[in-house]
Amino acid sequence: MSYREEVMQAVDHIKNKIDTQPKIGIVLGSGLGEVVEGIEDKTVIPYSNIPGFPVSTVKGHAGNLVFGKLEGKDVAAMQGRFHFYEGHPISKVVFGVRVMGLLGINTLIVTNAAGGINASLKPGDLMVIKDHINFAGENPAIGEEIPEFGPRFFDMTYAYDPELIETAKRVYEKNKVAYKEGVYAFLKGPSYETPAEIKMLSIIGADAVGMSTVPEVIAARQMNIKVFGISCITNMAAGISKNKLSHQEVIETSERVKKDFIKIISGAVAEM
């Protein structure tokens, strides 16, 4: 079965399970899955029940595709994502985004846990992503040109939608959350970066670093889906932090800021 056929099979399977057409897709990163608690009239489909869907193997990723209404809007939320470092090919990393795009979403909210590089950031900050650096060099548009996924060559000038970023500023202010924005750098992982690598990333303009998100954003933009992104700064990166880095710290910080995170995501959806 071709990749296109796999995606279409998953789409057909899901359409038989839901009664709505989602307009907003949400990808929830490590420890950030509790946004789905606010979704009403939920239909929860485990990834393992969807043909072709990978299964997330990372702690903090529940592994469900959740449909319903959030702030009155029809949404599809990925409660956990797929990472390149889990051994998935890049086409599988973006499988969920491809499926949501063909189900009808026109806006994608991407979230992640990230290490802070810019000294103005601190653990617990919710950084709006204004641009990214694909330092891993992986691109999900490589390979066969599939018309349903969009053109082979496409613009990435506004990978993160400027109007949605302006909307976010109002949402942050309304909820009394400190507004931060910056550039997110994507590396493959799963090892954390060395201090020298973090110094290099700082020099080239990165404010935060993580192991996800960018492939999904590229796939979304190829499908002409608008993107809004947030990085939860869970720790300061190597060489900035004097502590050893751990995934446990990522989960603990995500848990600490989840109330603010849910307010921002819900507020952004309400404005979309």
C-alpha cells in the first residue's frame, strides 16, 4: 500500500467514527495533553485503532485522536505526537497532520516542550513561535508528489501565521500571562544538545530548541494550513543550565504551567 493510500484509509476510517468536520487541529506535546479535558462532545479514537497511524512511545503522550468542540469550535486534537527519534520515517512523523488536513482543518496549533536558549526565557514560559530553524534537515515534502498534500514547491516565509501571532498577544494579555516569542530550532534528538551546540544555535538566532514540531509545520504549510505554535520552556538548555537535563524535568514543568497553557490554547481557539 502506498503512503497516499495509507493516509486515505485512515481518513475514511475516522470519517466513519465522527459526525463533525474539524476546522482546527491541535498537536499536544510532552505533558501538555490535558487540553483535551476542555473538549466537549468528545469522540476519542486511540491511535492504535486507526489504520496506518503510528503509536507514540514517549512518556507524557497519551496516544489519542480526540474530536469535539472547544470554545464552540470543531477541533481535532492529537493527544501526543510522533517523533523522528522514535524511529519513524519522516512521512509517519507527519501522518496525523496529513490526516487532519484531509479531514478539513484550515488551522493547526502546534505545541511542544523546549529548552530555553535566550537568556530572557525561563522555565515555565510559554513562548510563541515566530519562526523556526530546521537544523535536522528532514523534510516531509521529499519524495513522490501527491496532489492532495499540496504543491512540491511552496513558500515558508510565513510558516507561523502573523495574524494568529497578533491574536495571541491579546489572549496572553487578557489572561495575564507574560508574552514571549522567539525562534525554535529543531534537532533530531533523542540526546540533548551539548553546550557547544547550544552556543552555535544561539549564534544563528535560535531562542529555544526541541525535537519536534518543524516537520508538522512544513507538512501543514504544504497543505495551505495556517499555523500557530507555542513552546513550553521546560528547562534551560545545556551550558545555560548547570543541572543535568532530564525528561522528568520536562514533564514536571509542563504540569506546573498547565493551567496557563490551557487558558492560552482555549483563548486562541476562541479567537480563531
